Amino acid sequence: MQVPLSDVQVLQDAADAETVAGEKDETFAHMKEWKRQYMRGISHTPSQAGVYYEALKGSSHSLAKGSRNFRPGSMRRVRRRAVFKNGDCNVVQKHLQRRRVRFLQDMYTTMVDWQWRWTLLAFALSFILSWLFFALIWWLIMFTHGDLEELHLPHNQEDSGWAPCVSAIDGFTSCFLFSIETQHTIGYGVRTTSPECPEAIFMMCFQSIYGVMSSAFMAGIVFAKMTRAKQRAQTLLFSKHAVVCQRDGCLSLMFRVGDMRKSHIIGAGVRAQLIRTRSTKEGEVMTQHFTELQIGTDESGSDLFFIWPMVIEHRIDENSPLYNMNATDMLQDKFEIVVILEGTVESTGQSTQARSSYINTEILWGHRFDPVVLYNKDLQAYEIDYARFNETTQVDTPLCSARELNEIYKIQEGFRTPARLTAVQFYCSPNPSTTSTHSNSSGYNSWCGSHQQPRRQRWQLSLPLQRGCSIDT
């Protein structure tokens, strides 16, 4: 139930109350122009962070004042955000004490977090350097035992009767090949260890154990990088824009989430947090203050049966931090809404998390998401059109805040509910000098008198009555 804008007056103070009737037409002309310009600027502007948006200068937190003082402002560029659209956090750390030591203590996680080029480089170097290291040790063993002397080389061993530590070794190259064969248990059958050198037997056992451990470690890192939850999050989608429109008579902030894969997310849940600057009672300025937003879909809460794209809704009520924010505030204030989708991957059983965010310029006021799930009679199945995943439709939406909208609803409900009208005080402006009781057209009495003049607050909303009467709220 909505109150027509043509029936609403805005009272600033006692002097403005006398001239408000003549300015009504001009006021609402500004309001319509404000809405048209605002919607046009939003509809034809890309959604990427850092693009230009049209700002409104000099507008107030009040619907009426923002409409009266509407002036096209300059273009501004928005850059600041904590979470990028792809889910990466926009955080840079510096001045960390003992940073390298702490990262080396958790080497496995450090290597998993590396980029692929560094992981593959470390994977290759770990094997090549180990082969060279053990080849050098084998060469030293051969050299100290005398196997590399001219009379003890493989082609002279039969004539001299020499028993080498490792057969068929004639230099560093053959030691390198023997190192590879030992570490990976290739065993071509030409180079073998003899019982003549206990140190050679010990080194063969040690290198075999090291080869198994290094292969398992590096293979585990590559496997962890390929199967980590971040990769599954790439197929979870968030809409480019969030929208604000009315749903069941209440302003709601909404965004859409979707999953591209046929394997679903089990136990999917979604959260949203508002990041903005807040000042405490003691004067402390909290530049990154987090506020949890109560969100859900339909009537199922934040737990999703995630089989197709769903619209997540945050109802802007008395408990919402957006309760006092109108369309102008939404465009001008600096804040960010971080959305998080969590769940368990059906195919692997691992937990996954996908993130995205919406800054103020990525929120479309007066828009609604187009449906993407339709039933296909030919296929006898529900069909999802991802080409319309980010599509929205402009709808009629009040430009005032949810608080102001609720006040209008309460006033309108007071007129339509007889039980509540008895508690409403009416003030009559035509005859303030006499104290009497008048009766309006509905049959309810109103009190008039010089000692009961209306006490109007700044930006007080009222509805016009007969003979110049108005409701004092």
C-alpha cells in the first residue's frame, strides 16, 4: 500500500509551512526529474569497479530536500574496495617481523599458495638438484675408493681383478645416471652396488627413502593446488549488480547467486557483511566496521537448496544498517557489502567458499532481477538461461529511505483504521484564535486552539486534510 506522491507535503519549519502549498508542484517536478536522471545514470553505466558514475551534489538525507536541491554533479571515480569481484582480497601486508622464517615453518601451505609457475619451477628444481647432489656424493665415494683410476675403470677391471663399489661407473655422468636410477628405482640392470663399500650401501638406502618422500611431497602439493576449494569457487557466480526494490511493501536489497556445474553444493549457506566507517560514542573512528546483514531467500533463511540460481534478499527493516539510507545516500555514501557463499563440494567432499562484493555504485535502486529459470515443455525439465543472469528490469520504487517509507505507511494506516484515528490529534489552521471542536468529513472530532499549535519538526511529513488541517506526527 503506497501513498501517492501528489498527496504528500514536506514541512521544514513554521515559515515554510505557509508556503508549502504553492511549492508543491515544483517540488514533485524536481522529484520526478531526480528519479529520471538517477535511473538513466544507473541503467547506462557499466558495473566494473573504477568506472564513472553521476553524483548528486548538495543533496540531503531527506527525500524532500534531496528533491528540491537536485543539481547534476560531477563525475567521480570509485576505486576503494576490500574484496574484488572475483573474490580476491584487496589487502597488502608490510612490516611483518620474521616473515620469511614464519613462512618457511609452514612450507607446505606456502608452496600451495604459490602461483603455478613457481610451484612447477620448485617441482622441477627439487628433483634436478637432488639428482645432482647425490651424483656428487656417489662420485666422491667412487673417487675415495679408487674406482676412477685408469686401471680400475670398467674396461680394465677384468684384467686387474678390481671390485668397484658400483659397477659400470667411469665418471660424473655415469654417477648422475646412477643417482636418477637409484632415487626413482628405475633399475636398468647395468649399474649395481657391490658389497665392497658399506658407505655405498648406506647411500643407496638413504637416496631411495629420500626419493619416495620427495615424490610424495611434491605430488601432494600439485594435487592440493588442483583440488583446493578455490578452483571450485570459479564456477560459482554472483550477479554484477545488487538491486534495491520493494518486495511485499518493504524495501529490500537483493543479489543473485548461481552454480554452473551439475554437481551441486551440499549444505550451501550465504552470508553478507557491510563494511563502512563508524564513529563510537567516545569519538573513535572505526574505518573498517563490519556489520552482519540478515539475509535469506524466500522463506528458507540463509540455507540454500542450491539447484538453480537464487535471489538473496536482505530486508531493510528497523534492524538493518541501511534503514535510514535513501537513494541519494546509497549513491554518495562510501560502503561495501561483502557476500560469502559457503558449502561442501558434492564430488570431493571438500569445503569451498566463494566471495564477491558490491560497492555503492554497483547497487541499482529501483531495479528487479529478471527470471532465469523457466520450464521447458519439450525437454520436460527446468531450463536456466544464464544469458539473463545479470539482467534487471526497472520498476517503480520510492526514493526515500525505509524509515521514511514506514512513517508514510503508518500515517496512511492511521487514516484507514478507525480504532487508531481516535488517538490522532488534528490541528486546524483557518481559525487558530478560538478554542473549539470541529468534526471532519469522516465524523471524527479534531481539537483546535491557539494553545495547541502544531509542533512541526524539520522535514516533518504530513498529509493534507479538509479546511487546512494536517496530522501532527
